[in-house]
Amino acid sequence: MTETQAIFANDVEDGDSGVEPGDASSVSNIEVGSLVEIRRSSIYAHGVVLGHSYMNGRMWHLSLISTGEVIQHVESDVYIEVPRIADRDLALRAGTSATPMDRTETNARVEILKYLREAEREINKAFMVIGRKNAALYPHVRAKHPDEWGSVSLSQAAKLVCDYRPESWPTLFATHKYIMGRPIEFVPHMQSQRLALTYDVRPENHVVKLQRVVDMVRQRSPELEAFIEKARGLILTAREKANESWDEPPSRVVVKDVTFSTDDRTILDVLHLALRRTRNTCIDPFSGVVTSIIKRIGLHAHKMVDDVYLRQFLIEMGEMAPWEDIVTQRKELNLDLTLDEESQRTRDEHALVQRSLSLLRPSRAKGKQPLGPEDFYDRDPVEHLRHDFGSLPVYVIDDVSAEELDDGLSVEPVLNEPGSAWIHVHIADPTVILPPTHIISEAARRMGSSAYFIHRTWPMLPPSLTHDRLSLGSHSRKGEPEPVLTFSFKINAEGNMVDYDVKAGLIRNVKRVDYDSVDRLLGNGGVQFGYPFGAPQTPEISHVPVLESKDVENMRLMDDLTRKFRQRNRQTLNPFVFSAPSGTLVATAKPIRGAPTTPAWNASYYRGFPNLTYQVYSQKTMERGSRLLVADCMKTASRVASRWFAAKGVPMLRRSARPPIALEDNRDIERLIARMDEDGFVDHTELLQTKLHIPPVEYILKPGMHWSMGIPEGEGYVRVTSPLRRYNDLVAHWQIKDVLLRPKASTRPFTPGWLTTYATEVLEYEKLWKHSDRSHRMQWTLMYIKRFLDHPNPPSDRVDPLQSLSAYITESGRKRDLLTNVFQCHIPSLGLPATIITPRTTDIPVGQYVNVRIKDIQVGLKALFMVELCGA
């Protein structure tokens, strides 16, 4: 393997050892025969795609580059492409092995290399044209405000830097090369540059400050020397205070007699900017100045200054809290990092809600005036259609700490049909007031969903609207009926769904109760979390209303019916489910305050750390008792919605997942089915030892299969149960309301074309939030473990779960360097993925358990957990 081949094969963009099957894109969108540019850091090459290979849950691409090498790379390495530069049949004849297997493959590769080298000549010609014009792109595309980011598309940039055929593919490739050569000014799209073909443009002040600090470093300026001397004193003080306050609650102490000059602040601002996630396929313009400054301070002994040491430096300078979350600072998440009580965005949202409420005029509802961007519905659009459920008890079952209450359950036995009953799933109805045209709705679409993190929650809808008007219980507290959308299904004594309905409703008898209380009432055990570092000292207070014997009877009936339906449902597709234990932290109180979001002119240091509980759970341990009851009802409501839309002939997006595909031995699936437990779960290690391709989730218009949920082809699954926290559910609610109001209409608010376009948007959001959530939890759990290990005076009686760790191998070993291999593994007791570093001669089969000990923990832009074999 050549050096170039090794770089691309071993370093996956944003590689995550916790990736589950189906997470990564498993279906290639890059055609065989396409011309592509692939990049890793300063190394880039042009190639022609010869084929694809599915390994370790990832889709790999194999491309022939102009040196004659076949490079194995992932899709995110591709920055730009031209489809069908070479004939598909020719590309397929070239084979995908490192060297040609026969004369046919050799001849095909020679022919492709002719196309490739001609393409590179055309790109170089276009690049020379750009050079001769000598146009400066950055001044034309930067944002008007010096502190704001801008953006520019590749086609826009090409027209600005080249007059000759700016729309041609050689010019676009050359323009891309021009932009990528200016990392101080431009940043490629974080998630999918190839699809977006859009670049972020750095704010003018960022560029100016970076250049200023670069000049300071080059000239060894007196201002930089003064900063370095000041930093040494602050770091030593911070280390002393951190050790003496290890077990204290978190706090920030301002050092009033130490101030930062303007030059100090510029240096610190640049170091903050350097701690921003960038693609590891790009050159980092900050790395040189960061390394120079931190090394010259001389208090960090490690030879390599990376993001891990930069983070620690900013903590010890008082610029970041030791518990500061890095993931939620990512630009692409666009989260308001200021606490709600200090946030201008939150104040603006609240003012918008109040303005919209003040504009409500019920008399106007009779007219035909179009709604403006700040107009709520003046009157409930389906008020005349609502079914009143009267005094029927509705049980809102959720966590004690739940902030947005979306759903409630009720049950009605069917007279003269013993064992049969209707279960009603009542969903909060924000569309009673919120139209799709409102500014709040548009903001919800941009966010996609509420964001739940260990230290803080960012709701999709303004809390002042949700808590006062939309969340279930908000009307009951005022003695008013609750508007809901109700998804009902009738289950007979044999566990079959024999009828269903969707209606707008009113509920009047809401009873909130938490999961644990329901489990105690039903005596079904409930969920048992793992607490490797000890159980929480202050258990959450339960929500137990005054429940009558009839309430307990109702809950038992719902539990029994959903269990029968689940068992009957499993007979349709008999899907298996795997679940690896996951680790997370639970905060005693949220939000957890970090460093100020505006620059501080006085130095500071931090004491203590937040009170957190380490918790391990899995899908298997979570889907029990009342949690399983509620989850089953929500899934069934989504099935009802899909059936209802299909029966009405109305378009809507369905969440669909195809069954797994055996890549080598068809009996692999049969073996897994034979090893399922009664709830359909298979051991994760069993799954890893099979060669399966698990197709990714997709959003489609037709009622497709959702194999893992046991939903057959032709039924489908439409998400409708969380409109307070998912925009996709809001869309479904608006579409349902339109059908209820205009049952015979030929057009709908959301057309098939709009929904198909939106499906891509939903998948991108889901991928972004899922990856961010996993990175966030990895960062926090490793912060917790590292802090446990580094305790200066650990209590003699503390529980130490790190003394004896067992892990199972999740991926085959691969070469790390000349002397070592790396294996990916999972540690069930901690619920964490890790990397094992072994000698080159070590070979461990996937799925095998090994005993390991901690080798290193790194918390930077990405958290890394490295272990080694015991006895190694």
C-alpha cells in the first residue's frame, strides 16, 4: 500500500467508532465513471470512480488517480465531481484491485488514464486563465457586517474569477482549486461539500485578527511576549485553584487586578476561533500560530500541540469552563449559546409571540384576509369538527423532567365485544394557532427539531408559546379543554388492529404521571439503568396524581392490548433488533452555565465541576414497562396516520427502512432470527459477526415497509406524535387539518414535489443532529471519566469501575503505523466505543471479548478513548 493509499484508507472523515449499521450512507450517489476530486488535508488528487465496496458498515469508493494508483476513500472525501467522464462499461472493466488482474483490466485503466490526464490538462488551463485575470474573490463575497459569515456558491465564484466559459466543468474545478487554496478566507461545507457546492466565507474581522496574530508571531512582537508572560501566571494559578476546589459546585471567579489589553484580546479571540471544527480534509490556517504561542508559554509538555491542548489552554486561561460543551458551538447547528435570561434572540421570540397574540381578532376569522408572517390563526380552524372526549381520563406519561408534553393516552372498551377496546393517542395541537406561514414556523423548519443535550435544551418552538398554550396540560391548568389531534386504533381480543380513525379532539380530564410511578402501579419492573460510578444521590420527584382503581384498570388494559398487538405484529415480518449499551450523563440541574459568550477583559479562573450522574442504558433495557407501552402507542399512531393518508389519497412523507441484506451467506439472517429473544433482540456481537448490509432510513411518499418496526409494505409510518419538537410532524398536522376542512379538494398545502424536496432536508437534519448528539455524549462521558482518573485526592471508599474493563471487537484491525494496528471496540459497562492499539502481529476476531485498560483519553474537538489489552 502506497502512502497516498494509506492516508485515504485509514482516516475516515469525522470517523466515529460508535457508528451503527445504517448510520453512514450505504447507497452511493457517485456514479461509476465519474471524474472526482478527493482530498485529505493538503493532499488532493483527481480520479475516476471504478466501483464501490461495503465494509464495516461504511460505503467505500475506489477511484483510479492519475499516478495509476487505485485509492479507497469515503464519499465525504469527494469535493466535486463530473458524472460519466469515462464510459461506465470501461470503468467496470478496469476492476477495483490495487493492481490489474489481467490484460483487460490493464487496457481499461490505460484508457481511463488518458481521459483523466486530458481532464487535468483542461483544469490546469482554466486555472491559468483565473490566474491571469488575478481577480480577488473575497472582497466581493464576504458579508457586509465584519463579524458575520458569508457564503458563495461555486457557480457564483466562477463567474467572478473567470470570464471565459465560467459554467464549464474545467472552470468549476479550477475555481474550486482557487478557493481551497485560500483557507484563511474560505471554508468548505462541513457535511457534504460535493452536494452543496457552497463555501462559507470567513468574517472580515476573523481574517484581520488572524493576520494580526500571524504578524505578531513572525516578528516576536513585544505585545506577544507580554501576553505569554501574563498567560504563564494565569495558568499556574488556575491549576492550583482547580485542584483545591475539585469537589466543589461549579463557579467562575473574576481576577479583578489582571486585565487583558486589546492585543491580548485579539490573541485570545484567534485562539477561540482556532477551536472550531473543520474538515480534516482541509488545511487549517490557525495551526501554526496556535502551536507557536502555546509552545512558547512552555507549560504544556506534550510535543504536539493539537485541539486537545488548545482546549486545555483556554480552560486554564479562564476563557472556557472545564465543563464547556464544544459540540453545541458548531456553526452548522446555529444554536444561541447565550442563556435564555440573557439572550436577545429569546427576548425577540417572546416579543414576537406577544405581538402575534395581541393581533388575534376572532371577528377577522370570518373574512378571507391572507395571514401575514406574524399572524396566528384568529380562530381554531377545525373548532366545529372537534370531537369532545368529555371526562374520559387521558394519561400523560413521561419523564419527571420532561419539558414538552406532546402526548396522552386513553382507552375505551368496546361494549358487546369482550377483550376489544379503542386506544386513543391524543397529540398536542400547535396548529390550532400556528399556521405554516408564521415566522415561528419558518424558524422551526430551519431548526428541524428540538435539541436535547446533557447541559441544556434548545426547544424548536418558543417556550413562552409552548408552556403557556401548546403543551398538554397548559389549558387544563386554566380549567379549559385541551385541543388535540387524536389517532385512534381498535384492538380486538386476538391482538389485531381492526379499525382506526383520525380526528380533531378536545380532552378535559388530563392526568400527568411519570414512567416510574406507572411501573410501580402495574408492578412490571420498569427500566433498570446502569450506574457504574454510583446511583444518583437525589432521585427525581415523581408526578403521581390522585389515581383511582379505574385508572389502574385502564392502564392495565392498555398494557395488555399493546402487548398482544406487539406479539401479533411480530408474526408479520419477525424483525430482529440489536442494541449496544450507551453511556450518558444526567445533570442535577439544567442549564449548566459555561463561560460568558462575550469577550471578557478581566482574567478569571474556574472552580469545581457540575453534579452529574453517569448512566448506562440500551434500547433493550429502555423498552420495558410503561416506556414500552407509550412507545408502542406512538408507533401505532404513526401507522394509523399512514393508513389514513393512503385511504384519503393525500400525499405525505413516510419513514421507511428496508430489511437487511446478507452480503455473503443468506443463512446469516436465518441464524440471527434463530437467536432472537422473545422481544426480538439479538446480541450485538452476534450481529457483528455476520456480513450484513443494513439499508439506511429513507423518506418516501408511498406507504413503504419499516422492517425493524415490523411494518409491512403497503402500510407505512408517518411521524405525527411530536409536533412540539419535530417540524416534520407539524407538516403532517397541517396536511391532516386541510383534509378535515376540505375533504374533496384536489390540491393540498404540501404537494408531492414539495414533500420530495423536503425529504432530503429531513435526512440531512437527522444526520447532523444524530452525529452531533453522539459526539456530544462522547465528549461529556470522557470528560467525566478523565476527571475521575485525575482526582487529586480520591476518597478511599469510592467505587472504581475502571479497574476491570471488558470490551468486544466491533471492527477488524487495520494498520496504524509500522509497529501497531488499531481495532475498534465497545465497552458495555461504560456504554462507550473505544480504540484498542495493539502490536502489528495481533489479530482479534470481530465479536470477541477482551480485557482492556485505559491508555489515554483526549477531549478536544473530538473525544477519543484509547485502551490497550491487559497484559500487553
